[in-house]
Amino acid sequence: MSKTPARPPADRLLTVAEVAERLGTTERFPRRLIEERRITFVRLGRKVRIPESVLNEFIAAGMVPPITTRAGRAA
């Protein structure tokens, strides 16, 4: 048995292509988010990666809840 405490699994770093695939967009969209600093990213030399948790937060921030009451119609 090891005496070192268990670490939580590291957050997976996604490529621009993987982010685009998950969002259902072209690679241009996540690259624009990075360029405009609208999403947190990690720079590894010349490579750019987006943490999976950051992508999940970005998606959650854009969610629009359904309307629970029905709006009345104007006559």
C-alpha cells in the first residue's frame, strides 16, 4: 500500500478538433473562442488545448431552461 494520498484524475485536455466535434461545429469556432479569450485554454508550446471541465462549463453557461408556464396568446 502506498502512503501517498490518492489524487483525483487529471482533467483531460482536448484538442481544437475534439472541441469542435463535441460542439458540432467546424474548428474555426473554438479557435475564435480562444482568439477572443472567451474560453480558458492551455498553451503547450505552439499547441492549444482546452480542459474538458472548461468545455462542460461553457456548454452549461449557454443552456436555456424550458419555459414551464405557457404564454398567453394575444388576440
